Amino acid sequence: MSRLSSNQIAWRAAQDIADGAYVNLGIGLPEKVAQYQPAGREAIFHTENGILNFGESPAQGEEDWDMINAGKKAVTLKPGAAFFHHADSFAMVRGGHLDVAILGAYQVAQTGDLANWSTGPKGVPAVGGAMDLVHGAKRVAVITDHVTKDGQPKLLERCTLPLTGVGCVTRVYTSLAVVDIEGGRFVLREKLPSLSIDELQAVTGAKLHVPGPVADLVVPEL
């Protein structure tokens, strides 16, 4: 089954960020979103460790390791960027000053519950700032592969891993589709043209509702 690359998923998520939005990007795959801002639009990216208005990753060999994001990746700064204390950063999060948080996921439930940390042997050792982000940001989106490495669905009726937040996710961008969460159910908005709805349903762990036309999920080669 063909699927989008991580760069292509990040590109698709970036297209929905409004001009001037204040956005937090989670560690891992969500960090890539900063590379794909649409022409004519500019988001202000926030990182929990204390930078506002960072830009794309620097070229290899040009990193300044005093300027990193929460995932310890080197970043560049845009004009007007600001540095601040970790506590002030979380005050921004908890105070409702972020328009969007884009996070990764192990599992997403049809009710909008999110599980993006695990206590297993290879799991993330703690939930970190994600628990604050899912309740402080005005909108929470997830970008993820549609299935796990062993082919199990990541979009489920109910999460089986520890929850990061309850009823917090409103849209999921996956390697196969774009799915909204409305009224406690998954609503299919876009899918890869090469994939039938039945094929997509077969790798989804909860019912996909199709209230109207489903757009083709078309992205550039990246």
C-alpha cells in the first residue's frame, strides 16, 4: 500500500496553519512542519524550552547549539524572535495563547482522546509538556503514520495506552488520509486517490464516517 512520507504528512498539515497563528510543534515528526509554510503565510512557532518565532532547521554544519527546540534539534531564528524562561513558556501554553498545537501520536480515539507517550521498555519516560499543550492550545492536530510498524491501526475506538488528553484532538493527518473528529466519530475528509474507502477502513480501528464527497489527498514530491 502506497503512503505519504513523513515530509509529505508535515507538508499537508502546514497548509492548514493560518497566517499569523501561534503554533507549538511537538517533538519528532511535528518538528518538520516548520519547513513547509505556504508562500505568503507566516506562522509564529513556539517551543516549550523558551523560543518564540523560530524558523527552519539550519544547513548541516551551520548549527548553533545554543539555539535548539524542545526536541534538542538546532533551529534558526526569524526577525523579532524572543527567548524566555521555561516557566514563562508554560504560562503561554496554559494561558491559552497558542492557536494550534501539532503533536505526534501512538493512538488517537474517535472521541478525540490522545495517547502519545508510553511506559513500555522503549516508551517515552514521561508525558512532558504535551499534557499542557493539549489543554492549553485552542486547536490540537495530530500527524502520524496511519498504522504502526507492524501494521496495527493507530486510529481506534478507544486508546489502550496512557492518555495525554481526553477529547482534545480535532483533526488527524496520516500517511493515508485526513480525518476530522466530530461528535465522537472519525469523519473522512481526504484520502490518497489510489486507496478505496474500504481499503482505508480495513486499516482503521474505528468506523470512518463519510457524510459527503471525499477530496483527494494530493501532495508534492518531497
